[in-house]
Amino acid sequence: MDKEFERTKDFTFQQKVVYVLSQLNFLLMLGTITCLFITVTAIQFWMTDYMIQVLDISQGTAFKSYAIVSLLAPLSGVIAGGFLFSRVGGYNSYKALHVIQIVGGNAAIWGWGCASSPNYGPFVAFIAMQLFFGGMTMPVATGLMLNQVPQNMRTVCNSIANMTYNLFGYVPAPYIYGFMY
């Protein structure tokens, strides 16, 4: 990376953007995190409606469940993920790649369980676990993504990432899942 830092230190903003967008590993991690945000946004947007209309839960119970699960599950997942990945050597560690696959796989499995659960209790537990494991991936996924470019490019990298999260992660999720629902 030191050679890349030296080579790119005098790039214009446009050259930096082109450089960042030409990094395949950055783009793959960006796509992965964006997909995570699509899922999380859809859960946040549709969870209460689903509980009220499909699971036949009272509005008050649905709102309380939503508040508790959407606050505690991802937050505790991020904290646990930070602790877990620091124990395996941080996001630069080779072990982190294997651990993030296992953790991400767990998030997908819990999501599948949620989609197939017709009852309130298991549904809320599955959503909580999906958000917990999804939250666990965030510290290392963000670190891995930013680490794909030289240090002098990370502000541009982060800007592109946040724009992508907003345009393709947060904005379309209510429409996509609303259409499916």
C-alpha cells in the first residue's frame, strides 16, 4: 500500500474517484454492505405492518417489539462484533475473513427462519438474531472495505460508500419490499 499511497498522493478528486471505483475488492464489500442495508431498512420499514396484518398482533405490542429489537439487537451485535474481531486480530487478520463469512451466514440463516415463521415469538426472535449477526459484521466489513484503498483515498472511499448506501440501500428498500408485500 505504501507504493500505492505514493503513486496516488497527487491525484485530483476525479482521479481518486476513478481509482476507488476500479478496486474490485472495494466494490464487492460495498455491494455486500449495501445489501445488508437494503435488508435492514426493509425490516425497519415493514416489520410492524407485518406483525399487525399477518401475525395479527396488536399495534402496541408490534411497536414495542420493534423498538426493543431494532435498538438492542444491532447495537449489541456491533459491540459483540467489535470484541470478536479484535480477538481474531482485527479486520486486517486473515482469520477475520473466515469469521465474517460464518457470522454473515448466521445472519442469513436467521433471516430465513424469520421468513418461514408464522408465529409472533419465533418471528421476533429470528429478526433479533438476524439484526444481531448483521450488526456483528459491520465493524469488520467497514474496515475491510476502507482497507482496500490507500489511506489518502479513504475519505473518497467513505463518501462513495455512504452515497451508495443511501441511493441503493436505504431509498429503494421500502419500495422493493412494499411491491413484494
